[in-house]
Amino acid sequence: MDTQNLIVINGNEFTFTPGETILQVARRNSIPIPTLCHLKKANPTGQCRICVVEVEGARSLVASCAAPAGPNMVVRTETPAVVEARRLVLQLMLSSGNHNCAARVSDDNEWSRFQLEVNRYDKTDALCPVWGDCELQHLAYQYQVSAERFPKTEVPYEMEDVNPFIVRDFSRCIKCGRCVQACNDVQVNNAISFGYRGTDTKIVAAEDKALKDSDCVFCGECVQVCPVGALVEKNARYDVRPWECEKVRTTCSYCGVGCQLWLHVKEGKVVKVSGVEDVAPNYGSLCVKGRFGFDFIHSPERLTDPLIKENGKFRKATWDEALNLVARKLGDIKEKNGGDSIGVLTSARVSNEENYIANKFTRAVLKTNNIDHCARL
Amino acid sequence: MTNTIGDMEKADVILITGSNTTENHPVISTYIKRAVKFKGAKLIVVDPRRIKIAGFARHWLRSNLGSDVAWINGMMHVIIKENLYDKEFVNARTEGFEQLKAMVEKFTPEYVEEITGIPAQKLTEAARMYAQAKAASIVYCMGITQHISGTDNVKSLANLAMLCGNLGIEGGGVNPLRGQNNVQGACDMGGLPNVFTGYQSVNNADAVKKMEAAWGVSGLSDKPGLKVTEMLPMAHTGEMKALYIIGENPLVSDPDLNHAKKSIEHLDFLVVQDIFLTETAQLADVVLPSACFAEKEGTFSNTERRVQRVRKAVDAPGQAMDDWRITCEIAKRMGYAMDYADAEAIMKEIASVTPSYAGITYERIDYEGIHWPCPAADHPGTPILHTAQFPIGKGKFHAIDYIPPAESTDKEYPMYLTTGRVLYHYHTKTMTGKTEGLNERSPGSFVEISFKDATAYGLRDGDTVEIASRRGTITSAVKVSGMAVSGTVFIPFHFIEGAANMLTNAALDPVSGIPEYKVCAVRLAKAA
Ligand code: SF4
Ligand code: SF4
């Protein structure tokens, strides 16, 4: 074996291909290393430092997401020093803003006061909108940290909910920068960036405008990658909790890209859509139509019954009545004027199977080739 | 598409024309933008509007409406003259080069500039850039096809790609972006008047025999049927008696709407099957409620020929049923049994009669879709077409001359109108219009006009303006925009109020039957 490309992680040897990061080698071999800022589709920034590991011979801890694996490197992923560093990062994140997921333990009164304050700010009595679906919360439990270590710092920026799709809650932002990379490096919409400095850092759109007044095109890539509750779909916020939903994978019904979607279903209704990561053609990305344009599914204007027109007005009919009428009429016209006096418009919107059936019906039953669809229109 | 979506990130040069990619195929545009920003790809955009993706381009060539054949021939003129073409490819894999060469001879950059308005120097530079790339991808959409010369435009792009050996290689290709989710599938599945599934011709006796055997019928017609753009006029003259429309709304999407409505009213019998009571459904004698994509099992084939699964997430409302079940019920009542247990059973039949889908099963595409042609159960699919040869053997160059659009401006109608879509809506808006947020972002029809024209007409953002063509008049709101180039306005076609297609020209491409939505002459006046 080529000893050049061997690395030791937690006492076991693994091969790597040059250019692979420590994190990639670890993940490939099912060794967990937590990350927050890391975004698979973009270059690592090493911003959050939660992924640090110990590398023998290195002077300080190394951010595994950015450090390339090297020959004969000896890496440890959960040493006391590593754990302590991660706890510190988490404690700092939790101390700033409204992380009311009960990871912020404190004595009873202090907690109640904080919780009430956040509820007032959120205009709800529910816990954080992404409770149970938050990577920071998950790590806080995993590393058993609280927010007590540092005094709470206030976030000076107001929540933004003036656009129809995305709520930006800066009080829950951990400034990991995933959204900035999603917007600039994945979608390349270049709508948001880091603004201001130090503790005032804020993710800003243009010169700190509302998203709706910026270059944002509401693709929602930033929402999908946000590890915490800072960016949440407006319509799903508080109303949709992951444990209430079942996810069904399907293909977007708008344009011809055919993005792979998860439909999140709650009580028989589609309540949220997200992109399917790791598969072609979209690898998690969507556009505004695919992600937010699903209300038509449960629109009260949907047709629910067959309709027959009588004296210029529609009346509801049973399937039997309507289907018999259609069959009789088409049969009569075919009999009298021939199949070529009938045309079928099938659809670029319905499935292959349905187009096939329309094609078979037209040719085998109506005995005409008058079939087309409106895609040229 | 001859190539895949992912392939675009491997191109050295990408030429986009007639595609407002960021708005109409947003996720594909991310591949192109990443190619430019991170992979060093050079982008050429040829479009009459200064669309957003032009901001990523080395060259934005502003072409006059309907002048595509001219600039494409012009590029080929430069490429041939400067000996930049791929001789090996041309010799080994194509025929008709001499005729092409003779045809493009007269399309000097200067002559092309006269027709297209593209400066000769820029055209030359773009031609060199395209020809010198190791792999160059051509991406186009309706801006190429919706012209009376649409078929010519498409063939011209194929000429250009062949000339530079850009077919059958990674990062190359001629890549039409399909506007609707399953246009590709509707065509693949025989939703066309001249072919059965998999483009098997209806006047091929063997294909007819095969289908008759598979379907257990006799007397299939071997005469190509009518295109949609021919059906409506024949309804008008009374030759077409009945239409069965599944999931389409030609009353908003048809050019020259006034005429389309009258034609449909002439029918003896109209059945419309849809999820909403669309403008077209309102004219029907019988309306059949169908299930939407989230309520059924099946497959769609995307623009890169990838067959992907559609799965049922929720129940259809009320009595609504899968489209295929409805059609099968009608067939049964007309004395022909079409019984299938489920959508998967239909796919099995499709695979059995369609060589390019023969290897597709639900099981195989469960996790990731497969690109057809997929002729066998162990075939991996075909991401890139024409790697070794073309279906017809040698690729044929078509020597094509430029013809001007059907309508041009004059004293009475001094401005050009072109139409298209916006990011926030889709087609006739029956679906997107139900999401409040999308309506909020894009509330209604507008006419996009350049700063210069706005000043000349004394118009300001938000003013109501009357736009008239030889076919109709609408009112719309002014949107002064840097995307517009003076002399040409743009109106999206989604809206029934201020419908662009009251104005557009129904002149058709003689081969494809596609109307010339992209060019007509109009006049503007500030509404009183
Ligand atoms: S929604 Fe899309 S465009 Fe808008 S900020 Fe997020 S990633 Fe950027
Ligand atoms: S999410 Fe957007 S880009 Fe993707 S298929 Fe749907 S409409 Fe097209």
C-alpha cells in the first residue's frame, strides 16, 4: 500500500486522495466531526471552529474542514482539549441572542424571565421555531453546555419579516456564514454578505436593506442551509415542526430542470418544500417557484367534481354521468365525421405515463393522430 | 439537451441565446454562473434584452429580434474564414460542409451588423472565443424557437456546434432548455402528431404494425395528425368537431387570443381535464377534475432526458382522479379496455414498446433518474448524445439563409414587442397565481421599456400605458428597466389582464408550427 497517502484518525489508518480534507476523510469513514459553517458545495471558510481536531505536532488545534489530510498525519477528534474548545465555541454562540431552546439552562427565575422576554419578541409562547431541528441545539446537548458561562449579549438588529417568504431573525444568527456562501458560491445570486464588524457583525443584503429591496430572488438556498433558527420559511415558522411531518420525495412540477424535492406533509397537507441534497440534477438547490409555489395544491379553487354544462351553466355531475357523456359524444362524432375530426391536447404538465395513455387513446380508440401538446406555445 | 446539466460546469465557453436563464431555469443558471465565477468558463450571451445572466458574460451581443440565423451564419463565416473550425470532426462526422460554406460566404461581420445590430468586431471576437474553446456548450430556449424561422434557428445552432466539433463531448453540446416540467416526456411519449413513443414515425409501416400488435387493434392511422396550431384554425372552419384537452390552457398561451377563443367556441364538443377551472375549461361542455403532481405516482423526463420519479404525497381533493385513470375510463366506455393496476404497470408497457425507454424501471430510478436512451435493463443510460455517431450516421449541415421576421415596424406600429416569462410566475399562472407571496413579488402585467424610450414617450414607472398591435390592444403598467433596449419593449405572457398574447402574431414556423411570439410590431400611448 502507498504509505504516502495514509492518515491515522483516532488510532485507525485510513487512505486519502491528495487534496481531501481531514473532515472529508473522517466523514467518509463514518467518524463524526461536528460542523456548523461547513457547506459541502462551497470552499471551507473555517469560520466557526467547531470542527477543530488535534493533530500531532501541530502547535494549536486544527480546523478539520479546511486542513488537507497529510501523509502520516495523526489526528484525534475528541480529546479533552478538542472538547473544551468546542464547548467554548458553543457557549459563546448560546450567550448571544434568543436561544430559548432550554439549552440555555439557568436557575428557574432567570430562565423564566429570559423565556418570557423572548416570547414577547417572537410574539408567540412557543419555544424557538426550529426546536428539534437545530444544529446548535443538537451540539449543546451533545457537549452538555449551557449559556451560563458568559453574560448574555443583546443583538441590536430587529427581526425582518417584510417579505412573503423568509423571516430573518438576527437574534438567532450565529454568523457561521453558511447562508453567505450558499448565496454567493452555490446560487451565485450575490445578494447577501457579512456587514459591520466584530460583535456588530450582521448578514446584510446590499447596504443593509430588506431582502425584498435587494438582489435576493428568494431561492431559499440560505434558508435550507441555515443550521439554526435565523432563517426560516415564513409560512412554516412555528406551524411546522419536523416531528409532525412526513417527507415524500418527488420531482418539481414547474420548469424542465426537474429539481428533486421533499414535500413535507402534515395532516394530509403539503406545508413546506425543501431540496433533496446529494442527488442530481439540483443537489439541494431550488428556485422560488419550486420552494415556495406549492399553495396551489390545496387551493380552494381546485376542481373537485366533474362538471357538465347545461344552458350555459356548469352543474356538478357524478363520474359515471360525465364519463358516459364524454364517451358517447366522442363516439358519435367519430362515427359521423371520422376520428380525424377530433383532436387531443395532451400536456407537458402531466406524467409520462399519462401522456402515453393519451397517445394510446388518441391513436387506438379515436383512430387519429391528431394529438399534440402546448409546449410550443 | 445533448448533454447534461452538470456538464455545463465542464465547459470552457458557454453560449446562451434566447434563454433568460436566471428567471426561467434558475437552477440551471446556477451551474452556468458557477462555471463562470469559479471554473474560469467564458460566457457569451446573445439576446435582445440585457438579461441578468448577461452581467456574467464576457460578451453580451445585442441582436435585433428575429435575426438569429444572420448572427449564427456570421459567426460561422468568421470561423471558416479564419480556419478555426474542427476539420477532423467536419471530415469524419458531417456532410454538406461545402454548401454551408457557400451559404455563409456572404454573411460577413459587416453584413451581419446591418441585419442584427451586433457590432462586427464583437461578433468576430465572440466567434473566435466559441471556436477556440476546447469544449463549448450552446444553451437556448424559446427565444430561439418562437419565430417563424425557429426551426432554421435551431438547425443553425447545430451547424455551429458541429463546425467546431462541439457535439458528443463533455462540456459541449446543443442544449435546449425545456420550459415546462415534462415537455420532454410529452414528446417522448407520443404527444406529437407524427410519432409514436420514442419518436417512432406514424408513417413507418413497421412501427404501425408493432403498435397494432401491442395494443391489440387494427387500422391505426398512418397519416400524421394536426399540430395544436393547426387544430384551432380547423375548429374555426368546422372541420375539427371536438377537442379533448388535458392539462393545457391554450386560451392564455395561444397567440392571437381573440381568434383562439372564437375558434374554440365553434367546436361541437369540448372536454377539458384539469386541476383548475382555467380560462379554457370555462368554455368546455364537460370538465373533468384531475389530480396534481403531489397526488400521484409516475415519472417526468427533464430537459436533460433524465427520467425521474413523481410520488404521491397527499390525496387529491374531492373526486379528482389521476389523468390516466380518467382517460382509461373514457376508453373503456368507448369499447376499448385500458386496464392498469397502477402507473408502474403503464411504465412497463412504455418500456416494452419504446426502445429508448426499454431499460427504465421504477426500481432503477428510485434514487436517481436515468438519461434515455436506455435500451436495456443493464444499460446505464446516455448522459451525452452523439459521442460516436449521429442517429442518421453523418451529421448534416443545413445551408440556411436569413429571412426577416413576419412583422416589422412601420409608421403606425413603430416599436418592437417581445414576450417571455418572469421568475415568479409560470406559464398561464394557474399554479403560481395561488401563492400570495409570488403575486406580491409579481402582481401583474407590465411593459418593460428602456430609459430612452420612456423619456421619449413621457412615461414613468407605474404609468398606465396602452399597447396596440394589428391584432388587439391592452393596457399595462410601465416598468422602466435597464434590461430593455430602446426600440423594443417586453411584456410577460402570464397575465390574463393585460395579456401579451392579445398582441402577438400567430404567424407560424412552417415546420414546427410554433408561433412567432418573440416578434411583433406595436405602438404605445399613455393611457388617458
Ligand atoms: S433567498 Fe437566495 S438569493 Fe435570497 S439571500 Fe437567500 S440565497 Fe440569496
Ligand atoms: S425548483 Fe425551480 S428550477 Fe427547479 S425544477 Fe422547479 S421551477 Fe425549475
